[in-house]
Amino acid sequence: MSDCLFCHILSGDIPSSKVYEDDDVYAFKDIHPKAPTHVLVIPKHHIATLDDAKDALQLGLLMQKVSYIANEVLKLKAGYRVITNVREGGGQVVFHLHVHILGGKKLAF
């Protein structure tokens, strides 16, 4: 998607603070963190929103990667929060499916 911010990050056109990358996902620090640790995990193929994701295996793989990144890469052993915003009303700003990992402190709801 030519106008997608996260696709531009994936292509290297826009710099990011990479935390993790493999064949399926790319994880990087959020530029407006809401917790001491705030990382975004995005699939390497463009999916606009969670509602556009039709492949249960892809979604399961994405969540496995989120768990791996939170536990093994970020070492959030005390716990962490996972958030996916969907469409404008749900707070989604960039229309490329992404999962927020927040941690590093006790998070209030």
C-alpha cells in the first residue's frame, strides 16, 4: 500500500527503532510511548484492520510472535498488555494491522 506509514517503515523509507524482525513480523518502538516499554508489532504484509484479517492461522502466528517478543526479547516477565485498535472509532490511526505491547510498570486500566 503506497500511502501506508507502516509499509514505508517496512521498506526502509522511514526510519524506526527496530526491536525484532523475522520473515513474518517487524517490531519497533512506538514514537509516542504510553508506558516505559511500548512496542508495535506489525505483519510484513499489509492488512488494513483486524476486521480485514481473514486468515486465522496468520492471526494466531501474529499473536505467538507478540508473546515471543514480549517474553524473550523485551523480557517483560512481570506482565504486559496487548492492544489492537480497530478503525477510527476504536482509536486506530495507522491503517496497517498492528499490536501494541505495553509494559515495564504496573498498568492501570
